[in-house]
Amino acid sequence: MKKQVLYQNVWNVCHLSFALTIILAVTGRAFGNEAPPALYFDSNINAVSELAEIQPHDWAFQSLKSLVERYGVVAGYFDGTMTRYEFATVLATTINHISKLTSAKTTNLVHQQDLETIKRLQAEFAKELEVLQGRLDNLEKHVEKIQQQQFSTTTKLEGEVLFAVSGVGSGEKADGSGDRIDSNLTLSNRTRLTFDTSFTGKDRLRLRLQASNLPGIDDATETDMARLAFQSDSDNQFELSTVEYRFPIGEQAMVYLEAEGGDLDDFFTDTLNPFFSGSSRGSISRFAQRNPIYRQGGGAGVGLVYDLSKSISLSLGYLSDDVNEPEVGFGGEEYGAIAQITLEPIDDFKVGFTYIHSYNSLDTGTGSRRANDPFDDNSDAIIADSFGLESTFAVSDRLTVSGWAGFTRATATDLPNNPTADIFNWALTVAFVDLGKENNVAGIAIGQPPKVTGNEFEVATQKYKDEDTALHLEAFYRFQVNDNIAITPGLLVITNPEHDRDNNTIYVGTIRTTFRF
């Protein structure tokens, strides 16, 4: 609050102060026989009976009125008599105004005689001016304290309804071998209600309810490689899918507390694939959203993002499917812990180095069956160390190129000799921004879903390794109808599904319509 404004209004506080003083003196009960708050009263203020009024014919009244009119300070204060404190309030405002005019550039605007008049008025009303200044300081401290202690809760509701028409089919081998897939079109939907609440303006409590009926494409294709990004099924019954609270610590750190539905990437890690990551507005497939290693671990836990500088960020997190029973070992909880350094050495270019340590969380829902379980259900204690390299480069305002590579070393700690398996995946994505219209996005992705490239585990000389290589090919175009509606047709092609050349190529087509409100 500016002092000049406070000077102009503080005389109203004076009136209230004097009135409350009289009430306290008579009743002695207003504050429980305690001393009145220091905000409104000062022991140096004279009793009401000692206050003298300033009459219109007094020299001080006429002198101050002349200064006010000459320098255009305030208006409406000289309609009749004033108390000394009302007069001192106007005097303080006038002094503050004239002191600005006496700066180096405007000194000639103030007459020397007026300065002498001000000195005389200051001497005459020195005590009143001192009391007012003290009261003004107390008032400013009180306002600052209120602003720091204010508790204002605001909640914002965001709704999203997704409809998708999808179909799946397969090609035929040149020799006519392989089973053909010929699926009818299916209509599915998903509804999300997200409540974001802030208590301080800088924190956020997020609660999300979700109901869905999106039958798995992988049921028809018998592989997770054809899984859609928005795929889930709760029989259209609302479930609490997300409970998350985040709050800052200082200017550089943000803390995330996950109670339900947390993922290592969704909240506290930048996956560096900006136009593909969203399930309702990004890629149509699960694999093209992000490096699959981010999906090793989920549930409840804690995360931290710390900005070491403008170009370096550190992300740390831990999530478990059962934090109430943190048993590690045979039959213990599933968990994932992440550490990532994200660098931005130049504008529009970012690179991330990721490490994830997980337990019984290999199934990412994107790769081959062997990649999801390289030990063929023989191990209940799989520890994995995963390493990722991600990058994104905005070539221009309309073109962004991103990509990643991920490697996982899994160890079955409950099997003889602790066999290990190596799993590898990679992808390249290209986004054409504002193509055809502002906010439209066209995306192309090519990559290799998670593949077991090496495995020490074998049964009866049968090796659990993916011998061939599948390719993931995807294209989509998000047409932004208006601020609330987007329509995204897309095509997904999987060659050599399950990294097996004996399997027919899979084609998945979908038209996703997203309503937001």
C-alpha cells in the first residue's frame, strides 16, 4: 500500500480510534479488560478532552489550504473545522507531495516561501505527525501480516470426454501363412473429472475421477505392441484414479506427493516428447508417448524437481504399489525409483539422462511378451536397472524432432545363478505444429518396441530371446475444431509383431474425438 494513499485515509482510522477509546473507558469490556491493539492506539496520543480543533480562520488552516490549492494535493478537506489529527493527516500528505516536486528537475516549481510555511507547520504539529507516522507503520505491518497469513482456497474443475472409433486388421504373408486379424469397428469412451485446488496460489492438490470403456486392442492382436494410448476399462464406473499434491520449496524446488495413480513421468519428470505424451491429445499409441522405461513403477510415493540453474534440472522420485508394506524380496512390493538430469544447453534443445531402479515392474505394456517377463513367470523377484537417453529439438516454431533410446538390465534374484536379461528399445518422433491451422498437430513416429536382445535364462535349451525385430510405424493428425473439441484420426502399423517374422503385420486405425470443458 502506498504511503501517500494511507496519508489521505488515515484520518478515518483516527476517528475510529478515538471512538473506541471512549467505549473502552466507559465499558472496560470490549477487549476483555486488556489493552487495546497497538494497531489503532498509541500511548503518546492526547486524551480526547485535550484535542483542540483547527478553525477556518486560524493561520494554520489558511496556510495549509493555500498550499493544497496551489499544488493540487487533495480536495474536500476544508469544508469546516478539523481536529489536530485530521489536520496533521492532510499536512503529511501535502509534505509528501511537495517533497516530490523538490527533486532536482522540479525544484523551481516550489516557492521558497511555501517551504518556510511547511517548516513552521511541521514544528507546530510535530507531535501529531510523529503519532500518525507510528500508526502508519503499524498499519503497514498489519497489512503485510494479513497478506502473509491469508488462507484462500480455490478449486477449478476440468472435464474431458473422449470418444474413439477403432478397428484392427492384419496383412497376409506372401506365402499365405499366419493368422489374419479382421476385427469389427468398436466405439469406446473415457470420461475424466479433474479437481485442482490451491491453498496458497503456488501449490496444487489434484483429484481425478475417471470412468472408461475402452476394450483392449491387444486382446485381438495378442500383443501389447498395438496398445492404444487411451486404453482402459472400468465398465464406465467412476474410480479415483489420481490423488496428487505438489508444493514449492523456495524458488527452485517443487515437491510432489502421490497418494494414488502416480507415474514416474506424469508428474515430476520431463519425458522430452512434448507433442506425443498426452493420451487424449498426443499419440494414438502407448509406445509413442514416451520412453517405456518410465513405466517401470507406479502408485504412491514422493518426487522432487530441483532447478539447479536455468538450463539444468534434477528430478528424483520413488513410487510403489503398496507403500504401507515396504517389503523387498520374494513376494514384496513393486516399486520404481528414478533420477534424471535434464539439460538445455541451447534454446529449443533439451537432452535428458535417466536412471531407474525397479523391482517387479518390468511390464511396461508396450513391448513383447518376453520383454515384459523375460523369465517366463519363473521369477517373483526381478530387479532391473534401466538407462535412458531422451532429447527434443524445436527446429522451428512449426517443426519439433524428438527421440529416445532405452536399455534395461533385469536380474532374477530368486533363480539359480541369478540370470540376467537385456532389453532395448528406441524411437524417433516428428511433430508438425500448426499444420493447416493454429493448434493443429501432425505426428509421425517410428521405433522399436522393447525387445529382449540377450538372456541368460533358458529351460531345456530353449532360449528366451527375441530373434527378430518389430517396427512401430505411426501417423496421426490432430485437428483442433475449437478451444474445446479436437478430432484425431490415426494409423498404427506393427511389422513382425512380438519380434517374430512369422506373425502378420498389424494395422490399427482409430478416430479419437476429445471434448474439454
